[in-house]
Amino acid sequence: MAAGGASKYLNNRAENSHQPTRARERAMKRFTSARHAQRFLSAFSGISPHFRPGRHWLSATEYRREMAGRLTTWNQITGTAAAA
């Protein structure tokens, strides 16, 4: 083992760089074929960021306000009522 136990964490940078790829792999597991996955994910990729406001940049109050506004916008665009 390296001095200070640093060898345990040497691979973290490589593993963290693969996180977006792993997220896509997890999402694709639910589909019967790569074609179905691609069709869904190509449409979903435009919608998904709308519901991901960057929680780590906002306080809890700001996050709740932002999400309420985004949900209102979503309901207006899709013509759906907010779930009670």
C-alpha cells in the first residue's frame, strides 16, 4: 500500500469521469432494444434538464420556488393539472 493509503483513491478520477456513461447505461437497461432506447432518450434529453435546476446551487427555499415555477410552466405547456 502506498504511503498514507492514497492508492485506495487513485482510480476515483477515472470512475467519476464515467458517471454520465453509466447513467445512460442504467437508463438503457429498461428498454427492449437500443433503437427504442435511442428514440426515447432523444426526446427525453430535451425535457429532462427542465426538471434538474442544479440543486447544489440553490438554497432549499430557492429550489422549491424554482421547481414550483417549472412545474407550473410544464402544466401550462402540456395542458395538465397539477397533481394534488
